[in-house]
Amino acid sequence: MKNNNLLFKKLSKHKPLVCLTANNTFIAKILDNFCDIILVGDSLGMVVYGEKTTQKVSIDMMINHGIAVRRGIKKSLLVVDMPRGTYEKSSSLALKNAKKIKKLTKCDALKLEGGSKISKTIKILVRNKIPVMSHIGLQPQKISNYKKYKVLGRLIKEEKKIINDLKSVEQAGSFSVVLESVTENLANKINKISKIPVIGIGASNKCDGQILVTEDLLGLLNKSPKFAKNYENLKSKIAKAVKKYSRDVIKRNFPSKNYTYT
């Protein structure tokens, strides 16, 4: 583990790090038994609210779901995304919103998308005792059309930018970094030079940890990206259960005597 930050010392025994997203208390309680890090990601805009991108997620959404997830966690590190528009314009705005999210959700850290352009903001948050997890590579908050999501690192200029972003967030004080949707070759380079833990999502198995959107893992979505393995097909299982319920209601088989008060 490439890190000397106190926040990550308690995770140093677990390598690779197991990370997943959660947006409610029930799921958080389950994940807490297996995960080192639980992220309240702005992907909830898509998987909870049905948006096509993460761009319309508000700070209130993140706070409300962060509070719910906090209730379900006893041991995992809780990280909450700062949504688009809450930190990019100025460091003072970022600090104000970061303090608000951290205070209300009682999270352990915040995640910010971006590299060198927000390094000053990262420094200020860290100086104010707000731990930062960075997010480089593909940055969904900057993409208005999900169809434009792509793999990065095949071009030399992309590789140079992402490596520069890594060095910038390291120097700014981020305790870890999410690396999204890059070629295996670039992911390996990043992992070799990084001084902080690299958590991959579509970034090879060489990273210090992996993160997925839990709804992808469970097979609840209509379509998942190539890097997201469906470990279960809950969408099909839910449909079967609802179909059985519907049939029983129509035939007046539910509720039967076993489910009726006398």
C-alpha cells in the first residue's frame, strides 16, 4: 500500500481494497460486512433517480443519501461524492459545501472529480481537516451525454494528462485516487508511480483496490459498462417475485390465512 496518511492506516491490512457504492441504509448494512470503503456516489442520479448522467445531482441529494448510508455503517470507511457545481467555481465555495456535507452526513472523506485544475481546492480542504479522495481518468460529471463515455489512455496526450493529474492530487494531499476507464497499460503505469492507493473502476486488476456501482454488480440495470461484472441477476429475480405476487393477488390467493389477522 503506497500511503502514509493516517486515514488509511486502518485499511493497510486489507489489500486489495474492496469498495462499492450504497445509497440507502439497508444496502449499506450488507456491504459493511465485506467492504473497506463504501461510497455514496453521484451515480445515484442515474441508478436511483433515472437520470441519464450525474450532472443533475444536487448537494441535498448527496446529503440525504449520505445520512441514510451512515446509519448502516459500523466499520467501513464512508466517502461521499461532491456533486457537480459544488466545488469547481472557487475554493471558498468548495470548502463551504464540503464542511456542510461532512457535518451532516458524518462521512470520513469526500470525493472530488478532477486533477491539476482543482489541486488548490484539494489543498484547502485537506488543510481544513477534510480528507479527499480524488477521481481522475474518465470524469462523468464533465460528460453531458453518457454515450460519450470512452476509454482513455490510448493517446499520448491523454496519458500525459492523467499522469499529471495523479501527481497533482498526490501533492495536494489526497489520501487515495479513483482511476476510471483507462487502458490496462496506463493503469499499470499509474499504479507503479502512485504514492497513494489507486482504486480502479475499469482500470485493470493491478490497482490497490476496486470499486463498482452496486446496482451493476447485482444486475439491476438494463445495461452495464464493459468493466462492470454482473455477479447476480436480481432484476430477473425481482420480476419473477413480482409476477408471482401479481398472480396471487388476482386469484385472491394472497393474503392467505397464514398472512391474515384473526
